Amino acid sequence: MTFNYDYLDYRFDAPAAFGGAAPWDNVERVGLSVPLFFRASEQWSWSLTPSADYFRENGADWDDALSYGATFAVSRQFSAGRIGLGAGVFSQLEKTRTFPFIAVDYRFSERWRLTNPVAAGPTGPAGLALRYTLGSHWELSAGGAWRSYRFRLDDKGIGPAGVGEEQTVIGFLHLSRSFGRSVTMDLYAGGAFAGELRVKDSNGNELATTDFDPAPLLGVTFSARF
């Protein structure tokens, strides 16, 4: 079982498309997913991951912020890794979204590997990343993914109790350092490109839309397995 919590702090500079006022402020995501895996044979396996998430601006009603759905993938195992196809279906605040994705973890050589950088879910497909092993503890990769956030707005602003949406393409470089078999540090640098913001009212009618400039991305994570 995987528990997710995201806190997004938005800052707007002269948002003319939204009447000069910020369409939303802080957005939260609280979610739970249950990945299920089944090996049908030595070559074939499948996965099913149902999930439920609440996406909301601070102050919005929790009862109207539920998104739910699942991803499904079928993969074939090769000597060098696995390759498969999958699809996601999610009910997201008055809209049903479907998307295909590639599920892959394939090693071309001792140093080169193609993988998914993130998990497919309510925010979009899994993306792709090309990884290169620098040494016994270091790995460098470059990749990208498409991401979409739909969240319930509060009862103020341009779209009271409506829906806010952000869509963007993420591109990044990633440097990973492992400390033994259980502890990893990851550094990320990249950007959000081809970004678009939308506001819809509570009936699903579009009120405003605008593009936003490329935005830098920096990140660091520490993970441990027990």
C-alpha cells in the first residue's frame, strides 16, 4: 500500500487571463493506492493498481474533491528486463480521463537501461528515462513525463467550487547515489514545459485558460527500505 501527500504552493505574477487575481493558492493531494502484481508464467505478468485521491485547494470541500480509478499493465519478461503496455482510467472531478503508457525496465548493456521514472496514476502516465551507471554507487539519467493536476477550488475567486487544472511536460536530469542496498539519495534538475492552466465552473464550463512560461525544477529525495 502506498500513501501519497503533496502540497503545492502556487505563485502568480499578473495573471491577466484570470482577471488579475490568482485563481487559486495552495493545493493538497491526499491519496492511497494498492499495487497488485501477478506472474502468470515465467514470461508474462500483469499489474493492477487501484487508487483514490483527494485533490483540493485549501478551503475547498473534501466531499467534492475525490478522484479515483486504476492503472492496468501487461508485461513480458526478457533476459535483459521487461517491456509491457498499460492503460489508466480515472474519474476526476466531473471528467473521466484515460491514457496509455509503456511499462519498461530494460537493460541494453551493463551501463545503459531504459525505465519508467515515476508511477502511472491519476496525474498521468509513467514517462520514460534513460539511465547510465557511472560506477558501483552512482547513476545518471535523463527523462520526461506528462503531468496533469485537476483539483477542487474553494468557494471564492473566479470559479467558486469549480475545478482548477494544470497540464505540463516535465523534463529532467537525475543523479542517484546509493549507500549500501537500502539507502538512496536522488538529485533532480529540469523544467516544466508547454504548461497550461485552466479554470472551470462547478458545471464544467471553461471560464479561463492560459499558458505559462517554462519553470525550473529542482529536487532532492532520500529513501530507505526496511
